[in-house]
Amino acid sequence: MTTFVPKSVQDALDQARLQDMKKKNRLRVHVGEEIYPVLRQWSGGFSVEADVVPQLRGLVDLYDGARHLSQCLIVASEADLGEMRYEFKRATPAADAAPLDFYRAPDAPIGLLRHDTLGDG
């Protein structure tokens, strides 16, 4: 039994697989002012459509819709079946607040009231 598939059929299957990945994923990679859809992501990197997205390098930002996930330093890994894979050299999670440079106890007060602002009653 042979498992030969004509090239036209294989190309159509690959194209359908890429279209399915694009529909299921809200991830985007931002490079300067340009935005490209991410086909899939794993712990060490992500992939984009090789024919549509130009060669990426350096510092990029990953977004899930409008939510900033991380800032990443990337390097190209390999191209396979219409997708270009990139590996993270560094991936720093995005934060919505500046990091604290001190320990804040969980039961610490949020603010303090001065004694002279309190009424005598």
C-alpha cells in the first residue's frame, strides 16, 4: 500500500491547516508599527505564516487581542510546511504596573489618615 499524495492535494491540505490555525488564534506579534497574526505559540517560541510575514528579528511584542502578554527577543529557528518558527532568547512578561522595589505585606494598610483630619466627634 502506498501513501503517495499528489502535490496539489498536499498544498491544499497545508493551506487549509494554516487557515484553521489563523482562525483559532487571537495572538499577534507587533514589530514596530506592523502587526502579524501568530499561528501557534509554545513555551519556547511561536510561529507565523512564512509567505505573508517578512523575516522577523530582534525585539517584538506578543499580544492576545488587546492584552500585552510579553516583550520578546527572538531568533529565527526554521521554516516548515508554510510556517516560520521563532525561538525566544528572552521573553519578559508584560505588567500593568511598575514593579515594587520593596516587600508589601498582604495585610498592610492601603493608606494612612492623619490624626488632625479626623473629627473629634
